[in-house]
Amino acid sequence: MRLRDPRVWVGTLSLLLVGWLALAAIGRTSPGPLSSVHGAVAELEGRHHCAQCHGGWFASMKDACLACHEPIATQFERGSGLHGTLPAEQRSACASCHSEHHGAGFAIVNRASFALAAVPDPAAFDHARIGWEMSGKHLELSCAECHVHAEKPVLADGEQRYLGLARDCASCHEDPHDGRMQRACADCHDQSDFAAPRALDHERVLALGGGHAAVTCRGCHADGTAHALELLAPHRPPAARSCAACHDSPHRAASLAAWAGLARTQQAQTCVQCHDVAHEAFGAGRATIAPEQHAASGFALGVPHDRVACDACHRGELGGFAERHLDRAPDDCRACHGDPHDGAFAGGVFATATCVDCHARTQFRPHGFTVEQHARTRMPLEGRHASAACDACHPSDTPGTSDTPASPRRFAGLSTSCADCHADAHAAFFADADGRTDCARCHAPHGFAALHEPGFDHARDVRFPIRGAHAVAGCESCHPRAAEPDAQGRCFGRVAAQFGTFRGCVTCHVDPHDGGFDRPGLPAELDGRRDCARCHVETSFRHFETPFDHGRWTGFALRSAHARARCSACHATRLEPDPRGRTWEPARGTRCADCHADPHAGQFTTEGRTECARCHDDAGPFRALIFDHDRDARFALGEQHRGVACAKCHQPQRIGEHEVVRWRPLPTDCAACHGKNDDPLRRAQRRSR
């Protein structure tokens, strides 16, 4: 039998071996390594996972690709996007554009991929192909500015190169309307400039011509209002608005009401009676007013205004409406004629007054300003002021000439101080700290010689009360009368002319104390009294306000015997006053030796001075000593000497012509008093033997 033939078995086994080796070689062989993107997926690596990309027994490579790339599958289904617009044969062959097995450095999406998809230059891709018209500023952008991964070599898991962007403007641009806009962005904006919006159908409600052409959208459709842009619904025109809804009328409410009555319409609709809707400015174009409308504004064009041209009052060079028209009242003369008073009556009590309060309607001269009106000012016209000419107080700063008019007379801001018009006969003596003098405090407006009751008060007005001896003296004793009046008509003399600058009492009186009570350390004021009044009263210099404090003012307090002594004991009286008027002589001094003889014949005089107070106290009897032998002498008294009488050691002795007690110098050695033969110690020793 042939099956038992060994050659058959060898041949069969050889054939099977060759087939098995062929199949093994096929399993071990690959077209090349995967790209870095696919190679990073563990499920795609190795020879046993080829079907993940190439499909199995019942799936194609396209099915395998779309299983992972779902967004591309969606484009195929909808016919949208770049892949959805490819020809059918290309949509079935993914590998025709995206080749694999070229290694990790190979980009699956490359220029060749775009070229096969009929896109020669990816940077010039026509977005209209995917249903989005790109124009304007978008054409200036690079792909990566919108598709951030467009140039990335290898995409990470979940990243997309071109897909994933929305066509809604707010997906890339910040929405200034915060999602409240009912219309689409393209209704107002194009891709050229978002800052220049457009209104495609605005003519249906208002043609944007004239002055409206330059108004921004927000100028009429402000956010937060009933006409805000965000509230404009598509295909529904907004409610109509009158001129007054956006523009404030410069006219008075009374004028608007009167014009509305003439036209039998509402006030908000009266603008179109005089102004065109499409205009550059309200005063431009057909801006006319009939005489009856002018009268309705409150200013009837009667005499003399009926003969005046409009431009004479409403001059174009005046500027805007407020300057040219002002809804002028018939009595508002200054609106056309200017203010010859240069604003002098713009404030104060005449702020609400008009020209006709002082002038006639048909002529300005003569004025009708009365004394009663002047009384409303800070300067009522009383006495001699009532008969004074106006020009005397209200001059022109610059007088007129043949070529130039005079400057306006000054009315407001003038001083009411007498000294600003009249020379001050008192040379500013009565001026306050700010230099102002109130003449009316004493003088009446009927004349300087007329004084208010109770008249001049020397204490109030000069701050020098006239009392005591001063009240008895006549005025001429301080104010000598001149034989001829001065330039101010004054004959009454000035104190300063006779006595000089006021310096207190010494201005008129000689100081008998030679300034002794103004020494440093003495009080300049005592109980509110200054100068001589610290001690003296004005009735007489010999009278004192309070008892004289000898210790305070002279530094020599009067105690004990000094306090009991009469003043004349130290201050000798004079038979005749000296040139200063002093009738008492000055004291001889403050030292004891100045008044008292020295009973010690100079024993205690040191360098010409005798200090009696070292042993004697003037507060007690002179014989009461405060001498301390241990402290004040060279010889301290011990127990043996303390009981010895003073006279034992200090005996009378003649010194010069006087016999006085010898106090010093005395010897201090023992032998000087006791002797060497009369030694009590030796006597005690002899008795002990």
C-alpha cells in the first residue's frame, strides 16, 4: 500500500513543515513600526492586534478607524466638516490620506494629507467648505491662534488638532452682553471690526442721517434702560420714541406747553415744528419760529423789539443755544445788551432784580434807583450821604475817551468804612487789629461834629479810663489845643505830640523810683493791675490800693523792731520835693551797719562787710543770739567749758576809742587761760599721794 510507503510519510511531513514555517514567517513580519500616536496605545502594539486597525473577519479598516475616531464618523453621517465633504471613495479609504507603519517620527496628518483632500495649503484653508464664512480680522490669524494644537507634532490623549471649536462668537470672544443679547452677533457685527457695529434695518424706525449718523449704538440703547440693545428682539421693531425721549429740551416748560397748544399736539412732538429730523445740529437747517410762537415763548416782539432782526439778538457767534437764545424774558435786558455794571448786581440783595427795577423799558437813562432801594444795601444813605452825588462814591476806574468807553462804575464790593472815603483825623489811632476804623462808633452821618449818645467814652474808645486826679484835670492838660486846624480840620492836640509814645504812667509822669520796681524778678502785674497801679490809685500817689509789701518790692522784709518802726526812721522826709516829686529820701541801705552802729568795733567785719545775721535774728530781740559756739567759732565747747559763763573768756577791752567786749580773736590753747602752774590734773595727782 502506498500509505505505508515511508516516502509518502516523509513527503507529507515535509509539506506540513514548510507550510507551518511559512505561516510563522508571516506572523513574525510587519510593514514597519507604528507612529508615536498609535504606538502609545497598548492595544495596538504587537502582531496579535493588527485587527484593531485593519479590521477582523467581519469589519473593514474604515470601520476600525471610525471606532476610535468618533467625531470623524459623525462628520461622515452628517456630511459636514472636512471629512464629510470628501468623495465617497476617499471616505472609505482612510489610509489613502493617513499612512501608517513609518515609525514614531512620521506625522499622520501632513501636507500630503491635506493635498489629497483638495487642500493644497492648509494655512489658506477655505472655511466656507465646512460651512463657516471666515473674513475680515480672522483672515489675519494663523491656524494655531484658534486651533491651538494645529502645529503640535504629537497630540496627547483627548487633544484635537482642528475639531472641537464652536462657531458661536462667544466661544472665542468675551461676550460684552453677558448672554443677554437676543439677536445674533452677525446682526450688528461683521468680522472686520467688532468696535464698529452696524444696524442693517435701522431705517425702519429712524434713518441714521445727520447728527444721528455719528451717535454710537449705546448712545441711544444704553444698558439698563428699556431701550437697551440686549432687549431688541429679532424681527420685531422697537417702540417709537420722540425727540424728547433722548434729547433734553433747552426750552422752558411753559414755552413747550404753549407751542404744543398752538400745534394741538403733545409737548414731546413739538420739536419737528421748527427742526428737521435729519439734522447736524438743532440750530441748523429748518429752524424757524413764527411771531406767534415767539410770543408763546414768553417774549412778545413788541416795541422796540419788533423792528430788530433775529440775528441782532440771536447772533451765531455767541455759541450754543444757551448763549444765543436762553428763552429770554422781556425784562432780561442784559441777555442782549450786556451788563454795564459788570456783574455788580449779580449777587446779594439784588440777585433777583432785573434791569427794569431801576431803568425804564424804553431807555436806560436816567436811572430810577432810589434812596429806599439803596437802604437795602450795606450802606443806607443817611444824613449828608443822602445828598451826595452818585459819582462821588461810584466812580469809573477808567474814564472814557473819544476812542474808548469808560469802564463800568463800581457798585458792588465797595467799602462801607468811613476811612476809605474820608481822611482819618485820628491817624488810625482807633483802628482795630485788622486796621479797620469804625467811625460810626462815635460819629453820626449828619456830620463829624455830631456824636452819638452818650458820646465819646474815653475808657471804651481809648482803653484809658479817666478817674481820680485825671478826671479833675482838663482835656487840654493832655491834648493841648492848636491855634490852627490841621489838614483834617483838627485843633485838638495829640498826646503823642506832647508826651511821645504811650509807655504807661511814665509817659506823662516822672518815675520817682527810677525804675526800681520794674527790676527783673518783680511782678509786672498784680491782681490785674499793671504799671504804677500795682501800688498806687489814681486819686493820689500817696494812696495805695493795698498795703505796701516791703519784702516783695525791696527784698527787705520788715520784721520785729523793723515792722514797728515808722517809715521816716529809714526814709527821711524832705522839706521840699526833689525834681521827681519825691518827698522821702531813699533808705541808706539794707545792711545792719547802714543804719546801726557796730557795738563790736569791727571784730566781725570781713572784707569790709559785717554779717550781723550770723549771730542776731531780726525777728526777735537784738540780744537774743542765734550764735552756735561749736558751729560758728574756732573753739568748740566741750563738757568742761559748756557751763562756763561767756564773760569768763570774753571780757571788756579797749579797742581804739571804744571799750567793747573782746569776742575775737582769742587764743584757743589751754595755757592761755589756765596757766602751767595751775594745772588741775597735777593738783589731782598730788592729792592722790
